[in-house]
Amino acid sequence: MLEINLIPQKLKKQKQVQIVLLGGVAAGVLMVMCLIAVVAWQYQKIAEKESEIKRIDAESASLKDKIEEVKQFRAKEDVFSRKKAIIDKLMKDQAFWPELLDRVGSMILPDMWLTEMSQSKEKDEGVIIHLTGNAMSKVLVADFLKGLEESPYVMEPKAIKIADFTDTGSSSTFASFEISFLYKRSKSQAAQVLAAPAK
């Protein structure tokens, strides 16, 4: 059987070109749709992030008041700590000096008197005390020093100066003295000093 092709060759080529063009257009449309989907997905992600940022900003704004409250509380706590340290020191000193005067006073011998008692330094284990006074003789001063050495509350007693002097009114000779020693704190006082905040 004999076939005769009635469609011209030119028309065949045009159909092939049309098919290729349609395929290209379809592929282009598909790519554009994919790009639109990606862009839409990115916009959605950006919108989610922006809403999260807004939520965090809102939380931060609500926390600002609480942060201010915490700062004010800490400032009040600091003031309270300083006041408490001052009160603790006053209470410690209030108990310390009567005890010191009582103990030193009980060691003063007859015919001996103090003219001055002062504190020069404060250490963890106690306080450096300076005594000045007069006695009827140097022997009394030596006995007083011996009593200080034997006291469990006194450390490092030393005579800074012992000298004779004559009273112009009575022409009598006396001994003047200057003594220093470390007066140990009681255990409770030492604990208060160690617990007190450093300045």
C-alpha cells in the first residue's frame, strides 16, 4: 500500500516548534510558581520572626518595672547593711569599754592612778590600748606591768616610758609611766568583728 503525505514539511516543523515553546512556557510558569512559593514561605517566616520580636519587646517592657523594683530593693538592702554594721559596732563598743575599764581598774594598785587611757589601733584579735599615769614609785609601776603580763586578757604589755618627777608643791618624788598593750577581745566580740563587713 502506498502512503502519500499530504501535510507539507513546513507545517510539521511549525508544530514541533509550538510543542517546544509550549514546553518552555510550562517550565517557566512552573519555575515562577516555585519562586512565588519560596518568597511566600520567606515572608511567612519573616512575619513569624517579627511577631516573636514584638512579643519579646512587650515582655521586656513589662519586666522594666520589675527590674527597677529589684534595683530599688538592692539599694535599700545596701543602706540597711551599712546601718546594721554601724549599729553592730556601736553595740560592740558599748560592751567593750565598760569591760576594759573594769578589768584594767581592778589591776590598778593602791598609790597609783591613771591620767589617760586611749585606743590607738584595732586588730582582729583585739585593741591596742595606751595608758598614762603616775605612781608613788617605780616599783608600783613594775608590779602593775607584772599584773598585766599575768592577765589572760592582755597581750604584749610594754613600758614605753617610766620616769621620776618631783611635785613642786610637796617636793615629793613620783614615777610617771606610759604603757601600751593589746587587749584581747572576748570570743563573742571577736566573732562580731570577723562578721562585720569590710569598709
